[in-house]
Amino acid sequence: MSIFHTRAPALFALLVTACTTPKVVGEGDSTGDATSDDPTATDSASGQSASAESSPDTDTDTSADTGVVPEGPYVDCADLGPGEGTVGPGEPGPLGFPIYACNPRQSGEGEFKCCSSDPATADGDLPAYEGKGISGSTPLYADAANGAGTWGMCVRRADIPAGFGLLAAAAADCPIPCNPTWPSGDVESVCGAGRACCQTFELGDRDCVIEEGSTMWRPVTGADIGEQTVTPVTNWNAVAHDTHQDPNGTVCLEYAGGEPATTEFQECIRHLTVADQRGFCMSFQSASQCPGNDPTYVDACEAMNG
């Protein structure tokens, strides 16, 4: 099932906006990306050493948080041109979006911009996107903070009609990010009445954890950082997961004024996510029309459950 065709008109009908009552937002323009590629360095997200004992995945650093765009799913939006559709590059994957992600911290900008699809806030409230009249908190990785995260999608913003995207200068005309796991009322508050929130990227195998006393794998969240009741134990370091946002917690650390021992930092990292909580607002009349919600679709964690 494909959300997008290869040309802009399909996107015009699908990407939507919430209400447009002016609203001023404050901080959130973070762009920090400094971290060590030393696997024994202290991990700010857990306050622990990111050693082989605390993370089973320290073999190869695939995180763009080191300042180097990794091989694999990441692409540079500056390399894309007229031959691509409104979102790109490549044909749609199982979720209806191209499978290739871009890194907002590193991707260049030309005809396409790397637009974040992560609506996360430090306190778990809804994202108060600039000019959208949403009651909530400052987004950490979207809107004015579009360049703070490490996951996004290349979008030709000229294809998005005026008013049908974000308004903040850092992400003007980018599609509106949302969380596919939100209750329907929250999706409506951010996306608009009768709209759906569709997941943009697939989970990877390393995005899954299993809780003590359970036999079922599920997507990891920041609330699992440092917990000894999940396997594998995660400290959210650069190589811990396939699609995690803010590896090493650098954005949360900046949000907390550089102090990892604060309640602000701890609350922020609890709201970090992997790909199952990142999406774009779509004009489907039902969330069931999102390919990720099709009963036949099996994500990585579900596949591990057999």
C-alpha cells in the first residue's frame, strides 16, 4: 500500500495542517551534536560509561551524532533534484514513504530540505508548533528545532501549498510531525479534524527490548534507559538502537542547561523515542488507512515475537 505517488498532487491532498491561530513559542532552537565516538565515553543519557558491558551494540558506530553521515539509510537532501517526487529518494517502502532517512543536523539543502517527523517534547505534552494554535510545549526536534535531531525525510517544500506545513523559519513548509501512538484526540489537536498520523520510518531489530518476566518484544523508549528490567539494557548511546532520536541525549542535556542530575534532564530523556513514534499528518479520514496500521503489516518487534 503506497501513500505517495511520484508527483506532488498526491501530497497536496494528503499533507494537512492544524488550525492557524497565532501562537508564540520560545526555546527549542537547539543544534548541538557533539559526542565522542569512543565506546568507553560517558553517556549523558544514562550517566554511565557506554562500555561493552552496558551496551551490547558497540561494534560499529552508525550514528550521525558523531558528525559523520553514516552509510546505510541516510541520504543528503542536497543531492536530490527534479527526478524525485515530493518526498524522496526512491520508491515507497512498506509504510508508504521512501525508506531513506536524512539527518537534519548534517543534510544539505537545495530543492529538498531534511524535514523532521519527530514531534517529541521534553515533558511529553503536545508540540506547540509556531502559529498553529496548539496548546503544548516546545518541540525538541521539529519546527524551530528542526536541525536538532538525527532523523528526517527529504521533502520538496515548494510542492507544499502555503499554509499546509509548518511556519517556523527553520522548517517552513515542512510537513507537520505527529506521533502515530497518540490518542485520536491528540492527533486531531495537532493534525486537524478527521486527519490521521502515519508512521514515516520502520523500526529496526535493535529498536526492540523485552521486559523481565515477559516473552514479548516491544519498541524501546527513553523510559527504558538504565533500567535493568529490560533486555538488552540500554543507555541510548550512539550505537544502541537503529532509529533512536538524540543518541547520547545531547539535546536533552542542552535543554537541562548541561546538568544531567536535574529532573528536567531525566524527564526529557524519558520521552525519547524510536521510529514507531514519528510520523506526518495525513488527510486520510481514518488512521486505519495508514499502511503501518494495516492488520497485515508486521513491524520488527512483532516479527521478533513470531
